Amino acid sequence: MRKLLRRLGIILLGLIVLIVVVGAVAYIIGEGKLNKVYTIPAQSISIPTDQVSILEGKRLATVWVCTDCHTENLSGRLLADNPMIGTIYTANLTPGGELAKWSDSDVATAIRHGVSPDGKALIGMPSNDYFAMNDADVSKIIAFVRSVPAVDNKTPRPTITTSGKILIGLGLLPPQGLAAAYIDHNAAISRPTANVSAGYGKYLATTCTGCHNAAFSGGPIPFAAPDMPAAANLTPGGDLAKWSDSDFIKFFHTGITPEGKQIDSKHMPWKSLGQMTEDELKALFLYLKSLPAKATGKQ
Ligand code: HEC
Ligand code: HEC
């Protein structure tokens, strides 16, 4: 009996040592990922200044949910305060923030690559969704960002807890947590042109993947607030298989599904996404219908 206990004790001790060692190694890897310096070539991009482009940039910033995170007036806010990960504020993008000192190329690099001018990865900025954004869209969004009035709001840089660094080291944070580490920065990008096609819908659907997952099969959203419902299955394996084009468009204008469910725009940002044009929504629906049917939550 005593021998058995001693053996169990040794096994337990071994396990604890193993966990501590794995944790320490993951922590070091996590720190490395956070401190990695990226060299991104300057983006040659010219920013329009006319009112029509600025208004279109505002619509795009809504559709690509920039305003959900950075707020309506772009002054930034507390995005997440989770002891497992850390405290994440979104940046103040108005001339009252740091962006006033950045070149347009710096801003484009932050949007598409998730890298700030010091070469460090931005934390919690979902550039993996924006990597393929075409020049026309990026330049109009920047035109809008440059046009807003200055707001004096100091948003601290995100701070990551020890367990957050371990999660990053183990690769367990969703990609938007540290997008620069997940983007193949040298990949040749095919930037699609706007038309009513599944191909263009695929480009627009990048905004959905953060919540509905890369396979669009839905399920619980990783690291979401406890009151957040599971995301719906958008593949033909879910309710959408029975929706018509007009059901889909109506949903993005009202938040009401053909099944009669009213969806809260704080859970599913249909009000922002509903600023897509009817052609964009049609393209998006064409793409979702072209996906292989998946069971909910199956990737
Ligand atoms: C999921 C929330 C989220 C969304 C959506 C989002 N951002 Fe961000 N963004 C952040 C966070 C968080 C930071 C701060 C990152 C840091 O300081 O490391 C940030 C930083 C930035 C920065 C760098 C600014 C600075 O001072 O460091 C720019 C530029 C930016 N975002 C632009 C955009 C634009 C444009 C869009 C839409 C196309 C967008 N963001 C969408 C969360 C978001
Ligand atoms: C911030 C997270 C988030 C984003 C981004 C998001 N969704 Fe959702 N979506 C949800 C959640 C959560 C639900 C389920 C809400 C509920 O059940 O109350 C949902 C529900 C839906 C529904 C209702 C489906 C049904 O069967 O009832 C549709 C349609 C939908 N989303 C489409 C999209 C599309 C298309 C995009 C991208 C253009 C998108 N969503 C982006 C979180 C999100």
C-alpha cells in the first residue's frame, strides 16, 4: 500500500513538473510571438479626399465592423477584460490618437497585416480578415478615418496576462487575437472585384468567420462573454438552406429570421453588416449556399 502511494506520489510530482515545464516553454514562445518584429514593405496607396469616397469609406468601415470595435466615432474602447487573456482596448483612430503621426502606408499595414509601425503585432485587431481587402476599399476606409474629428480618449495598449501568454504560446488563441502571427505576409493576394458572384461573396464572408468559424458551421464562439449565444450554422446544414434571397436580405435589414426569431444586434451585428448593398448581400448568400453542408460546430 505504502509502495503504491509512493509510486503515485512520484507520478503526480512528475506530472506537476511536466506541466510547469510545458507552461514555461509555452510562456517563452508566447512572449516571442508578442515581441516578434515584422518587416512589411511600404504599401503604395493613394487616399481620396472627396466627400463621396469618404461616405463610402464610412459605410465600408461599418460593414467590415471597424466601428463595432473602435466605436461609432472611432475613439476606441475597452474590448475585453479577461483574466485568462488580458485587458484589450481598441485604439483611438481619430486625430486625437497615435494615428495622427502615422503615414497612410502605416495605417494600411496595420489594417491588412496587423503590424504597427514599430514592427510589432497588434493584439486583438482581426487583420487576418482584412489581408485580402482591395486597394479601393482600404483607401476609402483610410479616407474616412482621416476625416473624423479628433476625440481626446487615451486607450492603453493591450496587456496580456501570464496565462494569456501561455495560451498564445500553445497557439490556443483564435487567429484574430494575434493576426500577424497567422498571416502569410508574403502570399500573393488575389483581390476580388465587386460583382454578384460567390467569389465576391467569399471575400465579404471573411467578416463572419471570427464568430461563425472558418467553416461557417457556427457553434459556441471562443472566449466570448458568457451571455453570448452560440453562432448559427450558415452552411446548407443549418436553417439558411430553407431561406430565399429576400429572407436573407430582410434578415440583415430587420434582424428577424424567417423562422420568426428576433436576433439581438449586440450578439450578431446585423445592423452594421446590413449596410452591405443588396448586390453584396446577394453575393454573400450565393457563397454561403455554395458551401458544403456541415453539422453545427463541425469544422
Ligand atoms: C475585433 C475588434 C476589432 C475590429 C473589428 C477592428 N479592430 Fe482595429 N484594432 C483593434 C484593437 C484591439 C487594436 C489595438 C491593438 C494594439 O494596440 O495592439 C486595433 C488597432 C488598430 C489600428 C492601429 C492603431 C494604433 O494606434 O495602434 C488601426 C489603424 C486599426 N485598428 C484600424 C481598424 C480598421 C480600419 C478596422 C476595420 C477595417 C478595424 N481596425 C477593425 C480591434 C479591432
Ligand atoms: C460578433 C459575432 C458575429 C459576427 C461577426 C457575425 N455573426 Fe451571424 N450570428 C452571430 C450569433 C451569436 C448568432 C446567433 C444569435 C442568436 O441565436 O440569437 C448569429 C446568427 C446569424 C444568422 C441567423 C441564422 C439562423 O439560422 O437563425 C445569420 C443569417 C447570420 N448570423 C449571418 C452572418 C453573416 C453572413 C455574417 C458575416 C457577414 C455574420 N453572421 C457575422 C454572431 C456573429
